[in-house]
Amino acid sequence: MKRYDVVVIGGGPGGYVAAIRCGQLGLATALVDEWLGADGKPALGGTCLNVGCIPSKALLDSSHHYHNLAHLLPAHGITVEGASMDVAAMLARKDKVVQTMNRGVAALLKKNKVNAYSGHGRLETDNRVSVARHGNGGEETLAAKNVVIASGSVPVSIPVAPVDGDRIVDNAGALAFQKVPARLGIIGAGVIGLELGSVWKRLGSEVIILEALDDFLAAADRQIAGDALKSLTKQGLDIRLGARVTGAKAGKKGVAVKYEDKAGPKALEVDRLVVAVGRRAYTEGLVGADVALAMDNGGRIQVDDVCRTSVDGVYAIGDAVKGPMLAHKASEEGVAVAEHIAGGAVHIDHRIVPWVIYTHPEIAWVGETEQQLKEAGSDYRAGSFPYRALGRAHGAGDVEGFVKVLADAKSDEILGVHIFGAQASELIAEAVTAMAFRSSSEDLARTIHAHPTLSEAVHEAALAVDGRALHI
Ligand code: FAD
Ligand code: AMP
């Protein structure tokens, strides 16, 4: 039986990053992952790399370029006649991006002396991990001083809309439509529904998004959510709030969808239907019968604040445990756990996990929303600054959106930053850094920002907290 200091189960951004860090720290490390690519070969990188973050962003970029041909470039004096979209080429490019990154993860593991095993890992007693190889490849058992579970998540399925992989699909199917659906229905106006809806809308689909809740993007700052809803609706996304899907039946030509809103039962015909109603921890076949791994109420693996589970020497991270289901949160926990195993101090600052939604304009935030501060009775000051007051935004033709900085009224510590606008995914990093150093809005306001850049909106919003924005 091979012996390791650490065996990681799961090769997504939680697991592979944990394994790399373990390797860097000189721990004898193995990683077990079961994902196979379309070619039947191991495809490291988990949900994020194979059917999540990376392919969705590749398609968002492709579709954004296509959309810009008609909607942005003419204003720059550029007209392109006879432009067309080759969906097969777009998907092939996306697949190539994914495969390049799959190889990159494998190379990083090798560089850090991590042994990768392809197959299903199961935690047994005494922290042994059995690896069932694919097909009839047999089983082998690894002995581990420590185990890190990073088994990730899978899409939530709802009985009223059973996924058939053809007419009714989940995120993986919606990243691989062979042609642009004329009419696309999406259940769920969450991050995934909005991003995938944007892709196909830009390519020409009529997109109808059915969302059970009355509130749009309930976790986001209300002002940001309100502006984003208006903007996405203007772009042609038909977002129906308070619309709970009660049935979906796939036929030869399309899907008959039933839903209910305040006015009563409604019906809708679409060519394809995407079920994007959230994700749940993936723990099937993960532990042997004699292992008492405690789960929380939400079906996730129960962990303490340094990701220790109820089993001694076993940690769990990422989508399989509490907290937002985001790749960078999983990776951060992976690093922290590796350092804890190596005897180092652990620091996971869950307070400052940034959120990003890659629509156009993008939506990004970190920290508290205004409604959370109000509910908590916190005394705060807010400063906002619109993109339309930025020279760089005008130059780029991207003037929609704003930045909002929220700071404690007494200490001036930044409590939250909310951005709706182009490049929000990049701009939010400055806010995260500022909050990590517990900066005041004054600190940000006194920091020189290059001109002309979109980051000036962050600077000006910080100045606005004290009522001294310069360009508005
Ligand atoms: P996963 O990435 O799910 O990886 C788990 C891995 O473990 C998988 O390879 C799985 O096969 C393997 N595994 C599980 N159990 C076993 C077992 N018993 N034995 C062997 N292997 C096992 N997040 C962002 O931060 N930014 C984004 O832009 C973003 N976009 C997304 C877009 C979509 C369409 C989707 C679906 C998700 C997106 N996410 C995004 C979320 C992100 O993908 C997840 O938060 C992230 O992948 C979680 O990482 P993880 O390592 O915990 O798990
Ligand atoms: P997220 O968890 O961010 O991916 O978002 C999933 C969304 O799907 C949530 O906002 C849910 O309210 C929504 N949802 C779940 N079930 C249904 C349903 N049957 N009909 C419409 N929306 C749903």
C-alpha cells in the first residue's frame, strides 16, 4: 500500500490547488480525481475548468465579440459586412481552451511532485483512500496521514424538469449547444442562468428566464441588482420574476414548460430548456460504511473554521462545504488546509470573498451590501461614482454602471464595495486588497490611480464617501 502525507480527493480548483501547495511544502501528496474529458482521458480541473468558470467565460468572450460587431464597432467607424457565427468553431475553441488548461493542471501537479490517480476515491477507516479505477481497472488503496476532500458540487435537479441531456439540459449541456436555439428557456436567474442566457442571447436566441423569487439577484446590493435587471432586460433577456416552473415536457421539436406566477398558471414553448437552479455538494460514494463523516443541514460536509471535518486528520474544502460556491474560495481553503497540515498558521478570510457575475456590464462585489448594513443597524456612509463620468469609459464606449463604496461612519473602514460596469471583475481586486488591509475609504481616496482608467471610478467612489468626488 502506497503511503502519503496527504491524499486529496477531487481535482477541481479546491483540490488541485491544495495538492500543489502540499507539494510546495514538501509533503508526499497524491490527488485522486474521476473526471474524464470527451476523449475518455483524465481531465483535471473539476467543474470549474471542464464545465464551469473557464468554458463559460470562453463563450462569453466569443459571443461578446460577435455582439460587438453590430452593437459597438459601428460607433468606432468599423463596419463589417456579412459577419457570421460559426458555432462549431466557437465550441471547438472553447474545448481547446479547456484542454490547454487541463494539461496545465497536470503539469503543475507533476512539477510539484504530486502523484495523480484517475478514478473514484472513497474515504475508508484510518484515513485510507480506496481508488476505483475507471472501467474494469481494479482498485488500489492509499494510506494517508491526512485526507483533503474537495469533491465539489453537481447541479441541483428538480423533478418538474428532468434533464435529458438533449432538449432539457444543465450547465454542461448549455455550454455545448451545436446550434443557436431559436427560443431558449432558462430556469433560475442566478449567476449561471444569467451568464449562459447572455451567451445565447448575443448569438441570436430569444431567451426567457424564469425565476421563482420576486427579488432579482437576492444576494447582491439592491441598487446594483436593480440597475443590472434594467440593463439585462434592455439587452433583450426576458427575465420573469416570481415565476415558479411546475412542469417541463420534452417533445421532438421542443419543450412545453409550465410555470406559475401571481396571475396564475402559464405555459411556454421553447426549443431548449436549461435547468440552472443551483448546485449541491457532491458526496455520492465518498465515504465507506464505517466512516462517520458529519454532514450539515444543507447536505454539505460539516467543517470548522479551519476546514477540519468530524474525522481526525480529514479536511474538506470548496463547494462540498459551507460558504459561497466559488472557485477562488475553494482554492483559498485548499492553500489554508495545506499550510495547516504542514504546521503553519491558518488564515481564511471569508469576509472578503469577491463575487463576480460575468454579464455585460459585469457585476462584482465584496463585503456587505447596503441592505445588510441597514438590517444590522450599522452606521455607514456611502459614496458612488458613475462610469459615464470617466473619460476612459467614453473612449471604450462602455459608459454604463457605477461603483459604490460603503464605509463605517465612525472608523471609516471599508465595509463593502459594489460595482456594476465593464471590467468589474478586475476592478473588484483593488477593493478586496483594501479590505484585506482593513483600509479606510480615506486610504483608497488618497491612493493615486492611473488616468485614464476605469479604476478611477473606484477612486472617485471612495472620495464620494466624504462628499469630495472630483468629476461629478
Ligand atoms: P469541483 O470543481 O466541482 O471539483 C471537484 C472534482 O472532484 C471533480 O473533478 C469531480 O469529478 C471530483 N470528484 C468528486 N468526488 C470524487 C471522488 N469521490 N473521487 C474522485 N474524484 C471526485 N466560480 C467562480 O469562482 N467563478 C466563475 O466564473 C464560475 N463560473 C461558473 C460557471 C458555471 C457554468 C458553473 C457550473 C460553475 C461556476 N463557478 C464559478 C463555480 C465553480 O465552478 C465552483 O465553485 C468550483 O469548481 C468549486 O471547486 P471545487 O474544487 O470545490 O469542486
Ligand atoms: P443560483 O443558486 O444562484 O444558481 O440560482 C438558482 C435560482 O433558481 C434561484 O434564484 C432559485 O430561486 C431559482 N429556482 C429554483 N427552483 C426554481 C423553479 N422551479 N422555477 C423557477 N426558478 C427556480
